Amino acid sequence: MNGRMGLQRPSRQYLHRYNRARFHLELCIWSCIGIARLIVSWTERRIQSSGLLLITAVSRSGGTASCPALSAGRSWIGPAEMTELDPARVPNGHLLVVTRGESDLSRILRQAPLARVVQPAQVDMASIAGCAAIAVLGGSEAEPLILPARARALIDAQITRGTRVFAEYCRGIDGLAVAIDTVDTRHERLVWRGDDLGAVRPGDLLEDQAGRRLRMQAGSVTSVAPPLMQYTSATLAHRHVDLTSEPLPVEHNGIWFERENLLFSASRVANFHRARFAPMSQWSHVIGAIANWLTGQQLVAAEDRAYRVGFDDELAVEQAVRHSVGMAVAWFRNNELLVEGGRGGVLEGFATEITPEGRQPPQAPLGVRADCTGEAALAFELHHRLTGDEASAATARNLRDAFFDLFQVDAPGQPDHGMVRWAEGDWDVCYQDDVARGLIGHLLISMVDQTTTHMEQIRRALDFLISTTGTDGTREWVSTPRDLIEPRRTQLASTPGNRPSAHFNSHYAAALLLAGRIYREPSYVAIGVRCLATIMAAYPETTREMSETSEMCRLVFPLATLVLAADTAEHREWLYTVTRDLQRVRHESGGYLEWDTGYQARRSRRQGEESSLLVSNGDPVVDLLYSMNWLPMGFAQAYLATGDSWFRELLSDVSSFFTKAQLSSSDAVIDGAWARAFDVELGEVYGIPNDIEWGPWAIESGWTVAPIASGLAIGLLLDDWAPAYARSQADRGL
């Protein structure tokens, strides 16, 4: 016994037991380490197989509050370049994700090593202890996140300690004053003011659709660097602006560094995929850069997109076109746009607004529209003829009947007798070109089948329009009740309309020409010829509504019909002149770009009203509501009227384009549809959001989906229809 230490020397037996226990303990520890390594390796393989893109990490020790903190390292890596996760790059501690619900961004951050996801009320010392970074995501809900007091205090303390924090759509954090209110971003876009990320350059314009953002109070933001993104509503540019001015006031801030370690987003970006932020690849870079700065690893779901476009290039054009027509018809059915199976007409379609939750509401204000109903009738009839689908045949009959029974005024002796009303939501007005497009489908089927279905109603509709047509064959853009009262009515009919506009009068002329040929009515043909002669006398300086491209596209079908009804060398030259001029704006994708020489169109570069998609000639944008949508039927009609294979080649080319621009999605609202704006370089829906009602994402049942599908279908029926057109051309003696 050692009296000084008071300790007894261990026995040999005790030491033996001690060494044995130590051996087993060490064995257990090393076994656990081995199992942990296996789990990490398995997780890495799972991350790779799930399609995640990994981007070289930003050093967690070298980041600053300036933009380079989001631009260091490589920008975008394709699937073939994915690399193994490097455990040495994983930061010490876990990533704490604070959110009220799942979102696109939370799903990405979940993939970070050691990520923990908690509700705001669950933030406590246990969850926050040892965390290396924090993401506070408020954008999963409509109202901005207000952190509970305990969570706020704990997270603010972490910010003070230097922990990196990304706070999104959150009312107040770390002394940042509460925002004034939230603002709708429907007519705004975000301009990137950060460093060059490769795919995202300073001055690039990014769209968050009809999003929401916090409007910060002046003087409340004390950011350590210029903002990375700011909102602008006054920028007339397609995708990029030159940054020559200082940043806008803080009320316009989108994303910025409030501290070196606090990145704040007033923008509601949590569901950037679901809400169809555009351009998609650029938003993936921005979100990836944020994840990179926050975690040291950038994890982006490469395949997580709201929609796709295009078919397999190896698919034959005819097969793709046939499939495309079927998708378009299914779009009507899947979205219940057919009221009572078509007996109540067809709804207009879907508005351009896309909410932060990814919902796209119906285009509700006008309800059922006559023009959409008439155009959809032709699409369903042609689908029946392509496939033998009897349900489509029945729908087409219902829609044809609804067009006349629901919308045409039957009041003999009254000034509005024969008028076709525009829509349920605008009952007492009549747009002649809209009525005409509704009639043209009936007239084409009558010509091909040699029938006179609805002949009396068609004649009444045309006679009503003729009664207020000017002496030059053109009409005012709309008929209202006051136009039907004398002496206004007589004045309209006895003076020139002075409206040489394809937008307002070209299809009206085509309907007159078709009816005149089918019903052997020389007066109809004469007025149709006079109308197009007036337009072509002004061409190319016609009275443009949207763009010069729109005028040219709208003229092809009427001028082809003019050749069919009254073939002369001059009339043929008009058709060929317009078609040749169109080729000047053809893009290599097969799209026809918006163009407006001299920017003369009434809706050119407008804000706060109906607006063209065009900002500058040469912008890579096509308009599938006012321009290109008319070309499939136009080129098909031109081939059938002339027999020239050039027009058949143009039809094949534009049909291929439309199969590749058609949307494919798990969301029924857009699956099988075409939206208004399509950027041919990006290969996605993108355009300036200036139009107050029919913006880039507007999807019209008539005007867009039905006429495009009809033109594609006629292209597949050319050989079947050619004999009927030959009969019409042989029978020219009216």
C-alpha cells in the first residue's frame, strides 16, 4: 500500500480484464467508423443516381459579402461530369433547414450532408447546436415567415457568431427591419447585378412569374455590398440590359448580402421550379450558387422541371405531328374546357399568371368565347378524320351548333340580326376577324364535303358584317351597339373603312372568299377581293397591331384563299411576296421571329395595356398567339390553292417546329398546349411580361391551341383534301 497516494496497485487479473475491455471497445469504435463510411459511400452513390448536379465548392473560409462569394468555382456541370462527393469538402456541423413546408429549394438542401429539416417552432438549442449553416425558408407558404421568438433569438445569435444564414421571404431577421408589405411581381423582372456566374451575366433579366416579394423599407437595409438581384418594371429589353446606372432604391431589392454571412431574399423563390421561373437554366445557376455558398456544395435537381418541350429527333415528322394533334385535343378534355361536352361552347383557356405555388388560373373574365368555340370545332373535326374518334366527331358537332345557337342574334328586322357576339363576358360587341375565324372551319368542311351545313347562319353572319363594311372592303376593328344606330350605320357603309390591317380584316376577307366560292355568291368574293387589295396596297406598311411579323403571318391564309377564289397573276404574286418576306425573319429553329420595321405597331413596346412581345428586332422570341399560330393553316391552304411543293415544304418545316415547341408536363394545365411566348434560343417559354392580360404564359383554346392543331392536322390530310380544292378551282364561273 502506497500511503502517499492512497492508491492500491492493480492486480494482474484486473489488468487482464481491463485490456480485454479496452480491446472490445476499440473494436466497437472502429466497426462504427467502418459502418459510417459505408453509409457515406452509399449516400454518395444515391445522390449521383438521383440526377443531382455537383458544382465545385466555394471555400467556406474565403467567402465575403461581395458578389464573388457566389461566383467562385465552376458554374454549371452537366450530368456526364458529375463527380464523387469529397468528404473533405463537407463542412463541420450540420445544415439546419427551417421551413413550414416542403419546397423545391428544401428538397435540394435536404441532399446536403448532415442536413436537418425542422419547423420554425422546433428550433431549439438541441437542433441548432453545432450547425455550420442555416437556411430559413418562408416561401413554401403564401404569407412571409415570422419566426417564433425563441427561434429568432437563437438564429440571430448564430448570425452574430458568424454562421452562414440564407433567409428567404422572412419578415425580419438579425435586426433587418420588417418589410413594408408584399408586392405582386407579375409585371416585374429581376436583373442580376452580381458577378458573372458564367451562364448568368450582370444585366441578365430573370422572371419569377406572378410571384410575391417583400418590399423593404427605405433605410432599413444596411447591406455590405450592392444587391445581387433587383426588381425592375420599366426595362424594355428581352433578356438582357446594360448595367450603366447605380442600383435602384432598396424597395426594389430581391436578393442581397445584409452581412458577410447573411444572405437575404425578399423574393419568394422556394418553389422556383414549380412556379416556372425563367430562364430555367439561369435560375438553376442562381439557386445552385446560393446552395454552394451556404453548404460548400451545390446540389441542384437537374431533371426537376415543370415542363419539357420537343420530341425525339429520331421520330418521323409525320408521327410527331400526329401525336402533337392528339395531345392538343387531350388538353381540351383534360382541363374540362368543353362546357357540357361542347354544347355550351369552350372556355377561353388559361391566364398568363403563375402563382408561387405553380398554379395557373383559368382565363375567367370572358367565359365562353364564340371565336374559341368555332376554332375548337374544326380541331375536333380534324382529329376525328385523322383517328376515327367518334367522341371527337360528336364534340365537333356540339361546338358548331353552340357557335350559332348560343352566340348568333336571331332577330329579323333588327339592326343586329345575324351578329355573332364575342363572348359571355362581353356580350354586345362583335369583332369581325374573330367571327370570321369561327366561320372558316365550318366553311372548309363544307367545301371538302360539298355540304351546306349551317349555310343560312353563315350567310346571316356575313351579311351583318357587310352592312357596316366600308367602301374599301375594310371594317372598323369592332362593332358596338352605337355602330348599329343610324346615321352611324349608313356612314360606316358609305365611306372607306381605312383599316388596311391584316390583324383586323384579313380573315374576314378569307371567310367572304370561301363563302362566295361555296355558295356561288359573287358579292362576297368582290368584297373579299376589295378588302385584301386595300391591305396589299398598303403592304408592307399596313396598319399593324402587334408587329410586322404578325401581319405577314395573318396574310398567308387569306391570300391563299384569294388565289383559290379569284386566281390572277397579281393575286398569286401577293401570296408569294408575303411568304418570301416572311423567310427574312425565319430562325434556324424553324420559328419566325417577331419583327417590326420602324416599330410602327400600335402595341409595340407598350406597358400597362395589351403589348407585343417584341422589344428589339432580332430578339429570339416568337409569338404563338398573334403570329406563328396562323402559319400551319396558312401554308396548308397555300399548297392546296397553288399545288406548289414549296408551300408543302414550308408547312413541314413549321409543323416540325410546333411539335418541338409543344409543352409536355405532369401538369394537365400545360400538357399538350402552346403558350404565347417562346424563346427559340432558350427553348422555353419566356418573353417580356408587359401585356396586361395575355402575357408570355397565356394559353388560348382558340387563337393558339386549336388553330395550330388544325393546321397540323390539315397537313396530314393534304392528299385527301386536294381533290376538293381541285374541284373548287375548276368551278370558277360564279
